[in-house]
Amino acid sequence: MSLRIYNTLTRALEDFSPIEPGHVRMYVCGMTIYDLCHVGHARFLLVFDMVYRWLRTLGYDVTYVRNITDIDDKIIKRALERGMTIRALTEEMVAAMHEDLAAVGIAPPTHEPRATDHVPQMLGLIAQLERKGLAYRAPGGDVNFAVRKLPGYGKLSGKSLDELRAGERVAVLEGKDDPLDFVLWKSAKPSEPADAKYDSPFGAGRPGWHIECSAMSTALLGEPFDIHGGGMDLIFPHHENEIAQSEGASGGRFVNYWLHNGFLNVDNEKMSKSLGNFFTIRDVLARYDGETLRFFMLRTHYRSPFNFSDANLDDARSALRRLYTALDGVSPAEGEIDWSQPQAAAFRAAMNEDFNTPVALAVLFELANELNRSRSPQTAALLRSLGGTLGILQGSP
């Protein structure tokens, strides 16, 4: 059975076929690093770590790019609040992010580009859009993308321009020809620190958020590439705008498969500092180990809404302990996974059907029950090996 993926662009499950046989090129929108990672970040980072691991299990060579946004309004504001340079703040936050992700078993990507290292590529892309008449310079110094000049805008979100316009909350155009237009280059403000400004043919300023990902992904993966991922909240406007500026510049296809994970709620409510239900990864790791958090998140299908709660975490910890208890006292046999074995085949079928981790985990519990009866080294090996493809069951019972 071949891998099938739900493609947000086509709204359908599709057989996965990489552009280059045996090689998958994947880009995931990463962190804007002005603060510690929260559990919502853990969700999407873990989802695409799972995808990355499974693609490699299937034998693909995977080039995985996950970017870092290290220049942004929130970053500038936080650096000023803390009386430090933007670089000092972002270095501190990147180190904290890496520490947190390692604790949850999230593997490093192949490349982790930073936006500030790719400004020349962004400027080149903006210049190309301007030459094609898809970008214009606003009176205040910004450079904007002219949405209505690109046919097909809205194909990822499935909305027409009029529907998108009706949902906009725009009181002031701020130099835009149309409220739907978005900024490619933001002109520098006198109040902004010197390290927030970059020289360009359009004047001093910094890139808009959307142009960053288009420039970094194509610089490292080429165009088109296979998979682009991120949270469901990025479908519009971020990913819609990525498609517009990338395909507007190249005239060709940007990405073949778009993957989006579902929203995270806390006790069935949206996570929010104002509601007092906001948790960083470190808050959770102070009470639960990283493998429990990982296992907990894998129990929900990546496209489904995810409900975070202490009760659900406690249940996940107990369930994970049951798997480890089954392994206790049995030395696993040597050897690789025999995919013809019935449970292994069922596990692979689940993962190949749009990464169905809940069904795959159910197979692990079937194996644990069998292991409790048989105490078989072969069954123990299979349980550990299948768990390892998901980044679990690699510790001591």
C-alpha cells in the first residue's frame, strides 16, 4: 500500500509521489522567536517530526527545511522591552527552543534557515514581482503585492476575492491599492532600532513575513517542491500569500502537497494568556516527561482538533506505562522490522493512510497484549521498533 496524503490544496486524499523518485523535499513554517515555545508550537512541530520520521521509515531521502523568523514586529518590541539587541534576543530564544524540542524528541531538520540570512533572496523575489507588475511601491515606502492582478488567488483557502474581502477588517488602507494587498517590504520607521533595518533598492526596511518563506523554501529546495506544512491557522493569509508571490514570480507551480495540522485547545477552549490557560513546553515538562507529551499528542490524528488537559496527559502517561510494562524483563531480539508480519503490516497501513497515528498506536497495544502473554523477544523487538518510527519506546521500561 502506497502513502496517501490529504492535500489541503485539492481537499482530497492523494497518492503521494515525489517529484524526484526516492527524494522528498519538505518545508515547514517554523518559529517566530521572541518568546518560549508553547504547547501549540509543540503540536505542529511534533506533527511534522512524525511525518519526517515516517517518510524516512518508508525509505525516502528527506530534505527537511524548517525556518526561523528572526526579524518581526514582536521580536523588535520584545528586544526593546528587554533592552537588548535583536540578535541577542533571538540567539537566546533559539537556544531555548532547541532545548525544549530535544526534550520532546523532535529531530533537527536538515536545514534551519534564518530569515535575516536570506534578505538578498527576498529582495530578488520582490524585484521580480515588481518587474511583472504584481508588486508596487506605496507612498509611505512599503512595497505591496497586488492581489487582484494574480488570477487564482484564494485557491488554497477555497475562497473568492469577494469572500476574502468581506472578511477583512480594514479601516485604513495604509498605502495599499486594495485592502487585500499585502506587504512584501516594510519601510523602516525612525523609532525602530538600527539592527531592525536593512538596505535595499526600495529603501531601508525589512521583509514582510510572507516573503520570507517563499524565498527560503525555494532557495533550499528549488521550485516546485513536494510538501509544505504548517498549522491550519496559516492557510490564510500566510500560505495563500506564499503561493501568490511564488507562483506570481515563477509562473509555475510552487508546491505539490499542502499539509496542515488541526487547532489546539486547552480544556476545550482556545489557549490564551487572557484566559489563564496558556502553557509553554517548559511548563508542561516541569510536570510530565517529554515522551509522555509526545505520546499524548500522537494519540490524536494530526488534522483533528487537539484538546490539551491535565486529565488527558495523565491518561496518556498511564497508557505509555502499560507499553513499557509489557517490555519489562524481555530482551528484544535483533533484526529489522518484518513488514509482512500482521501487526507490522497493520501499523504501516495506518501510517500510510494520511499518517493515522491513533490507529497505529492501537496496533502497539495489541502487540503489548501479545507480549504480556508470550514474553517473546521477537514481539518485544517489533513493539520497540514500530514505536521507534514514532519516536517513542526507546527508553528503559
